[in-house]
Amino acid sequence: MKNKRTVAVRAVDHHCDNRRVGVVVIGRNEGQRLIDCLQSLGDLRDHTVYVDSGSTDGSQGAAAAQGVHVVLLDPHVAFTAARARNLGLGYIIETWPDLEFVQFVDGDCRLDTSWIPVAENFLQTRDDVALVFGRRRERHPERSVYNAMCDREWDGVSGETMECGGDVFARIEVMRASGGYRERLIAGEEPELCVRLRRQGYRIWRLSHDMTLHDANIMHLSQWWRRTMRAGHAYAEVYLLHRKTPWVIWGRNLARSAFWSLLLPLSIGLSLALHPAALLLLLLYPIQIVRLQRRENRWAPALLLMLGKFAEMQGALRFFARRITNGRPALIEYK
């Protein structure tokens, strides 16, 4: 294990030099959201590459019309966000070799342009930090309980953290040296990258400054279920990748999903053969929902968080089935 990198603090200019920053935008059938995303980049579009994952809505042409470079993922290999980000990063390294930093942005997000100088200045003062990210906000949290839950999910305490999401500001050289994202992962590729960076002695940092405005647009239970199922798939896969290391993540998430969706129902079913009082164990579910309601201050998120344990386990079981059969990874899309 490498020692923590020493912190080097330097005085920096409090402005952004776009000549040092490239942008990778990834997307698939994002429509107007993609156009909004690219327009939010301003002058950064001069060093922006959009990587498309088989869109059928004209996203490629729309991106080109915004003046950014466009590259397409090979459709003969399974699409993943990790592949798209790596391809974009490689394009930036080859096309603009003098750039020092890269901002990754998902195509359903708008970038807060005031974020870039904040992120750049922070990395210039902290040699021990590999990447930094800020506050991602949901564009329309009032439209559905699912959007509101996403907005709360994006929130967090500023400071050192174990993982990040898709929108991050990173050192290009560190990303290149680390090998980038693990391309076979259909989800969870960002936290998995953070595990490997932390193994190398780097730190991951969250700032309170606004970074991006996200448009989840989750209006139906079926969409939320598939998104939550995708999270469960990621829990299982990333946990297994690093379970034997000190940097393991998501073991508790996987265990909680297994307890509520598998172990507890199975225990109740087996115990009923011995005594009908085993039905009292069902009370654990409403008790847990009440506990969640006290934390969330609303009943709907509490109910969905409990229901989500079953969706997460479905995703985890889907991963285990694919692992046993050596099947190809397939995206779990929710919009």
C-alpha cells in the first residue's frame, strides 16, 4: 500500500484558463437535453468531444451543429458509459495533448460554468487529490418523488469522500495512468475508479459549489425500479472486484438488500412451518419504514427506499446470473 500523498499548497490565479481544460460529454438519445448540455459549456466547446452510444434521435448531428467534436462508440461492442468516457478521454489526449484537466459531463446535465475555475483552482492547490466534484442538482425535483429522491442523492457533505458520480473534474495524466474507467461495468464505474485511485494514494474530494443541473425525468415507478435495479447490479459487481482489499465498497449495501429482500422473507417462510407466530416478523418491514420516514421526513421516499431493496437484489441477482453463464454485459436503461 502506498502512503498518502503529501499535500502541496500553492498560490493560484482565481480564474479559469480554458486552454488547460477539455470536456468529455457522453450521451444516448438525450434529445434537447444534449443540446442544452452543450450550450451550457460556452467557450469550453472548443475543447469538447461528444461520445455517442448508438443514438437514434439525431444526437450526433445536433452535437456537431453545436461546434463540438463527435465520435461514435463501436456498436459491435456492448455499450457502457465507461467505454464512452474512455474513448472521449483518449480523443482529448490525442487531439489536445497540452491539456491538463478534463471535465466529464453526462449528456442529460447542464454545466454551471462558474464551477470550472473553482475545480481547477482546487486541484492546483492539492496535488494529493485526483479528481473533484461539486453539487449536482436535479432540474425538476418538484415533478415527481423520484426526481426529488435523486436530488437528495446528489447532496452530501463537502470534503474527502470515497466515491463520485459521472460528472467530475480530473487530472488528465492521473486518469491516463490509472487506465481510466473499467469498460465492462454497466454501472458503478465511477466509484470503482475511485477505489483504484485511492489504492494509488490519491484522494477524492467533494466541494459544496454547484457543478451540474441534472434532468433525471423519472416520472413512473417502472423507471425508478430499473434505475434502482441498476444500482444493485453495480453493488454486486464492484463489491466482488475489490472484496479482498482494504478499499472494498458497497458490501453493506449488498448485505442490506439481501437481508430485506431474501433472508428475511425466507426466514419467515421457513419459520411458519414451525409456528404461525413467525408472521410477527413481518412487522419488521413497517418498523423499518417508520425509521426511514423519520430520516426522510416524508412517507413516499421511505416506502420507496424499502421497496428499493427488492429492486437492488434483482439487479444483483441479474449480475450473478450473468457471471455464472459468462454472458455479455447489457445496459439497464430507465429512460
